[in-house]
Amino acid sequence: MRAVHVSIGRPVAFACVGLLVVLMTFGCQDRSKPAAPGSSDGSQLISNLFASVRSGKFPPEIEAYLSDKRDLPRSDPHWPTLTYLLGEAHRRRGETKQALESFRALATWAATNPPAGPYGDTWGGSGLAAVGLWRWLQILDQQAAEPGQIDQVLETAKVLQGTRLYSGMGGSGLLPALPLVEEDAARLLAHVAWKAGKQEAAMALFLDFLAIDSRGKLDEIDNRIRSEILSRHLADEKRLDLFRAKRQLDLVKSKDVKDEAAKILRRLFDDQT
């Protein structure tokens, strides 16, 4: 799984998310209130922080936010973007605990007061919460997590997936990498549940992941979950293979994987005749 993280992590953080940050800064503010006075100052702060994340250089103004000496209230329209970028800054500096807290704060904020959400409009607060959830899951997948935090991330994900921003981001076509973030988050949800001993939840989440998988490759944990599903007779192996092959033909971009999926479909068809 770490190979996948490497392959899409930096492009998402520093290219596609760059545009997303701009959109969130100016388009996803609290829609129930007029723009706050001094909002241009907040936009400049976001611009400076984004530049710092890209360069790895953090001037005193940014250090003050990274060290919690300064902060924005959650009522500030720039808070979601600031919190996400602080998480990315902590990641770049190797400060995993602080990064986790930033991403968790963003995702749980967006999942508050369901189904209305933090702004009471059912949108889910900020599209950056989807990326924040993914980053949170990445960290949990790479370290031992307390059971309470696993329960929290599973519940947060469930709420976010029902919001308008989260459900619309992956299929909007706005940014090509966002569907990969959605897929990887779905896979990681199954992984963290499995590692925490929540097998029933992991199996259900894994089947949800298969429904949107566009890469067609399973890793070791994926195969363990798949084997458990089959051993419990929760799915027929041929039907599961048929489901995956059909989805891969629809979603996978790689010609090699499409060809392999077509072969599986042909083999399954021949077995029935």
C-alpha cells in the first residue's frame, strides 16, 4: 500500500490539491454568512502557508501557527483550508502526531451535526475534508492506533461519504487525482478496520472499495480480507471475480489490466457453458 501512497501522495498534495485549496478558499466558505472583514488577510495567510509547504521553508508567521501560538477560530471561513495545510506542513516536517491531529480535526469538523453539517446546508463543510480523511487514514494505516480512534475514523468516514461535497468530488472530473483519493480512502478504511480486529466491518468496507476500484490490484491485506469473505461463504468466488472483472473493464485505465479482466470474463463464461 505504501507504494500507492508514494505514487499519488505528492501529486495530490502539491498539484491537484493546489487548485483545490484555491477553490476551497474562495468558494467553500460559510454560505450562511457574508464574507468576514479582513478575509483578504486570511487568503494571504493561506497563500503563504501553501508556498511554505511547497518550499519546506517556514517563516516566523507560519511557525506561530505550526506551534499553536496562533490559530483561527473554527467560525473563520479560512479555518478548513488552514487546518488542512497545517497538516501537510507537519507531514513535510516529519511531525506525524501533529499532522494526524490536523487532519482528524478537519475531517471530524466536516462530519459534525449530520446530516446538516457544520454550516447547516448538508454540503459537508469543505471538500478538503475528503483529502484530510485520506491523510488521516494513511497515518493510521502505518502505525498502531487506539481502538477509540479507529471507531472515530470509521464513523467520520460514514458521515462524510453521505455529504454532497464528498460524494461529488470523486465523480466531478474537476481534478483527475480525486477519484484515486476516494479509492485509496475506501481501501484504507478496510485496512484499518481489519488491523483493529473489526473483521465484519472490514469485509463490508472491502466490498465497498471493490465497487469503485479502478486499478485492479490487490495487496496482501486485500487478499486476506477477500479470503475471509470466501471462507465465511459471504460471497461466491466466481461471482466475486465476475463483479471485479466487470468493474475493471468499466473503470481501469491500464490496457494490461483491462485485457486481464477480459480474460477472466471469458474464462468465467466458458465455465458456465
